[in-house]
Amino acid sequence: MQKPLYPLKFNPILKDKIWGGEKLSKYLNKVSTSNQVGESWEISDVEGDTSVVINGELKGQSLKNLLKDYHSDLVGEKNYEQFGDKFPLLIKFIDAKQDLSIQLHPNDKLAAERHNSFGKTEMWHVMQADEDSNLIVGFNQKVTPEKYLQHLENKTLTEILNFDKVEKGDTYFIEVGRVHAIGAGVMLAEIQQTSDITYRVYDWDRVDDQGNARELHNDLAIDAIDFNMKDDFRMAYSKTKNQSNKMVSCQYFTTNYIQIDSELEKKNSYDSFIIYICVDGKVEVNTVNGSETIHKGETLLLPAAIKNYTLKAHQAQLLEVYV
């Protein structure tokens, strides 16, 4: 007989990066002795990096095994029909001590043809930013493929890129094909399709301690870039307390912002799992099958089979994500 599902927490998968730092340890209590931790993969079904449960009776089970055992009870009927035994989202925290490479991600069609993968539509929610920190998102002028390649060749790509100064709470939606980079000094939560496909186009002429530059993917990237200059990537959202405030809604995920200082009765009417990312404070999640508390920097998966639950906090901020 199957064990009943309950609010699930997973062991973070920490990734050292050439551009990483110590904020994930300092601010989010990720346990590492490295001073180059760039990413904490909170919920992942990427091949070779599958999350493992760390709480309750299902402790030690992988997300992949849970999908095979629980199907739509874990993810919802429409999600299971569409994705089968693949979990559709990847949740991360990112700390950029140095600038990330200038990059973009392919759409579903290109990613399927070239990499047997989903595309990589994503969003960012800034959790901390040093003074004068920037994100690069899109172009600052009309750009043709020819003009782009000329700037790439001349190492003047930054002249045509859009730099946005950011602070805590800023939220960005990064569509496939949009050139982007997280700037030095920014720590953020990232919600994305389950994909690890990135086309790196410029890496600031950086080399590792062996003197090696990282691989660039300019041949692949040129067909994948969206050259339309659209200024629709900054998300304005309400911060009304004790309710779900819509931040981003697209075909791949919906993300809401909740500022909570009381007890909220919640109902899952989405036919989907719900992910809670605690970006400040701590929150108690109570269900008939058990309770769990998440602190700042922790993530929780609420299975689709759990329809009624409560969120309780004195002062906290959550991102609420479902498909």
C-alpha cells in the first residue's frame, strides 16, 4: 500500500561555478565549505541531478521515483498527461559574485530537435542585490543578426545590450531567445522549465585556474536569438498582504507572490502540484497528512492530491508556483 503524500522537502544540489560566491551559505543557510557556490538546485528532475526527499516517510526517495509511483497524485492529471514521468519545472537559487556569461536559451522546438530537451523559459525574483548591481536583459536598440555578429566579432556586444539596475523584490520574465545575464552582486530565485540547455555567447574573456576559457555556442545561438526589441520583461505585481498576487503567468508556469502575517486557509483548485519558495521569514504549511515549516531559502513541494491546507506565519514572503 502506498504511503500518503505530504508536503515534501528535498536535499539542495549545490553547484560550484566560476562566477559563484558565498551568499547562498551566508543568507540562505546552504551548507558548503566552498567559496564558489553559484547555484542551489532546490527541485530538479534534470538527468543526473534528480532531487531526493529529506523529510517524512518518503525520505531517500528521488523525485523521479515519486513520479513513477504517484503519477497524477503528485503533479496533477493534466501535467501527468502532458509530461508523464518528467517533472516540468526546475527551481534554483543563484548567487552571482561575478557577472554570468551573456547567454540565451532555445525554444521547445529547437531544444527538442537538437538536445532532446524542453526549452528554457524562466523567471527571476531578486532576493538580494549589492548597490548598483545590474541584470542584462535584451537589447537597448534595434539589432539585426548582421549588426549583432559585428559587435560579437569586435568584442563590443555590451554596447547594444540593455543593462537594468536592480534591487530586492524586482522580478523579470525571461522568454526563450532573449539574450540575458545576471550581473555581479545579485542573488535571486529562478523558476524555469526543466532544462539545462544554455547557449553562451560571450564570457567576458574569462579563463579558469588552468587558463581554459569556457565553451561558447555562437553557431547554435544565432538561430535561437529573438532580435525583437521588447521592453516587457519587468514584472509589476501587487503586494497585498495575505493573498496570492499574480507575478508571472505563461504556458509553462504561474508564479504568485504572498506576503503573509497570519493564517491563510488555502485550496488547491489548479490540478497541479504547488511549490512554495520561502524568500523571507518562515512559514508553517499544515495539511491533513502532516505539517512542515520552511525558512528563508527553503523550498517545498505540495503534491496535487492535497487539496486543502493552511499557511501560517508571523512575517514572511513566499513565491507560489504551479503549472
